[in-house]
Amino acid sequence: MILEKKKILIMGIRNKWSIAWGTALRAVENGAELFFTYQGEENKEKIEALLSEIPYKKAYICDASKDEDIEKVLKEIKEEYGKLDGIVHCIAHANTEDLRNDFINTSKEGFAHANDVSAYSFVATARIARDIDILNENASLVSLTYYGSTKVLPGYNVMGVAKASLECSIRYLADNLGPQKVRVNAISAGPIKTLSAKGIKDFNSILDVVEEKAPLRKNVTQEEVGDAVAFMLSGMSRAITGQILYVDSGYNIMGL
Ligand code: IMJ
């Protein structure tokens, strides 16, 4: 029970295929008390039906591209339940056309949108959490990233740029929050079939390549990523900050 009594906010749950859900299951098994954010009033019933499968404190609607939404949620949690021990950021979005067309065609608006939702929302969350003093000492902030930040993967395009921005932001945030004993890290998950992977062309062939080439010869699951997130949230990782931890069956080390 490495998260015993720890209060953790998981931002960006969508459905049972979400990495946020794999994380929630592992966090609950490890004794965490959970809060969630999700997007869209219209998803309320679906999200609450999903969450009814586990014990949790509260789920809030939050558009992470709006700083006011993030602030409202964090203030409500602090007032009603007190301080948090961790925040997991599972939020990314790019316009579909920017994942379909060549990267060179990315519009100014599409470039800004991907960075806004996928990277800046984490910076804003960290800052607001600090400003309203909602983080306990030894709190851990964790985001999710992907290898497309570092290498060219077909179709990842502007999301790769946004993840590079997120990963670099993690290092600067780790420096800013380290003196307050708050840690900031990311898990770089291997490809998983989530709603975010739906409709992406050749996704199955990407999964096949990982299975064939990764040292462990398998793809990763939401729960395996969730275990790594639980480790990053826990005191077991107390000397780790500013890092990108690959949870990808070792795929990223291969040259060919
Ligand atoms: C996404 C696009 C292209 C290749 C991809 C992915 N590969 C993987 C993903 C190889 C693993 C999934 N991923 C890591 C993401 O970060 C996905 C982000 C995403 C997905 C969508 C699809 C629907 C949409 N906008 C999106 N924005 C971000 O409209």
C-alpha cells in the first residue's frame, strides 16, 4: 500500500481504456483517496458510471485549457478535503487534421492548441496548485508523454512538438518546485489502444513493431503504466524529479 491515505487528483479520465483509469485502479489498490477531473458536462453520467466501480471522493468537470477551471477545481478540493499529495495529468489534444496531414501544414492555431491543451495545462496546474497552497510537502506531480517527442513517428506530428514542450516544462517545473519538496516527473508510455489512439491510421502496425522489436517483446497495458505512475506518486521515488521514465517494454533503447 505505497499510497496509503494519500490524496491524489487524476486529471483527464475518459473511459475504461484511459491510462487515467489504469492509474486509478492501481492507486486505489495502493490505498490512495482519489479525485478526478474530466471534460464535458455531457460525459457526466458515463464517467460516474465508470467511477462507481471504485471508491473515490469526487469527480469535477474541468476544461484544462481554461486556467479558471483548474483554479476552481483545486480551490474546491482544498476547501472541502484539504491538501493533495499528488496530481496526475492525463490530458492531451491536437486537431485531427494536424494528425492526418503532413506536419509542415500545421496551422498557427493548431500548433498553439496542441501546446495549450497538452503542455501548458500542466504548467498552469502546477502554478495554481502552488499559488493556492494545495500541495503537501513531498507531493508528486506526474504527467504522461510519448516517444514521439524525441523521434519522428508517422502522424504524431504536432503532438510530438507538444510533448517535447511538456517534457522540457517538467524539468523547469521540477527546478521551481524542488525547494518546496514537490517533485515533477513524466511517464513515457508505450503505445496503447485508448480513445486517443482511435482512428489513427496504422496504429495496429505500430503495436506490431513494438511487439517484434522491444526487448520485452510485448506491448504495455494501462495497468502497467498505472503501476509506474503509482511508484512516481509514492515515497518510493522520493529522490526522483525532473525525469521522463519510459514504460515501453524497453522499445526506446533500440537503434533498429
Ligand atoms: C497519436 C497520433 C499519431 C500516432 C500516435 C498517436 N501513436 C500513439 C498515439 C503512435 C501511441 C497516441 N498518443 C501517444 C497520443 O498522445 C495521442 C494524442 C492525441 C490523439 C488525438 C486523436 C483524436 C483527436 N485529437 C487527438 N489529439 C491528441 O481529434
